[in-house]
Amino acid sequence: MYQFTVQNMTCQGCAAAITRAITGVEKQAIVKAFPAIRKLEVTSTLSAEQLLSILDDAGYPAQLVPEHS
């Protein structure tokens, strides 16, 4: 699972657009969006770089939240 911060995801409409963008590339991806805190969780076989590119192309540039070990 990857976690992202998406600064311009401010509503459920944004969350729906992001979900459509990611599942349009990988139908099995699980996307959980939290617009109120601008967080996104994605479970996917795609790489973080691929997901960041999809988000950028959709108009929602994001930053990957580093994993804590």
C-alpha cells in the first residue's frame, strides 16, 4: 500500500476523479481517499512512480508519504 498527500484533493468529486484515473489503469487497485485531510491510500501492483504519474496526468500532483519502518 502506498500513501500520498494530494494538496488539491478537496472534496468527494476530487476523490472520485482520482479513483477513476487510477482504476482506469489498474481495475483491481483499491483506492481510499480522505479529502478532508488530503490523504490518499492506494493498494496496487503499480509502482509509486506510475501512480504519481497517473495522479499528475489527472491534475492532482501528489507526494509519496515515506513508509516508517
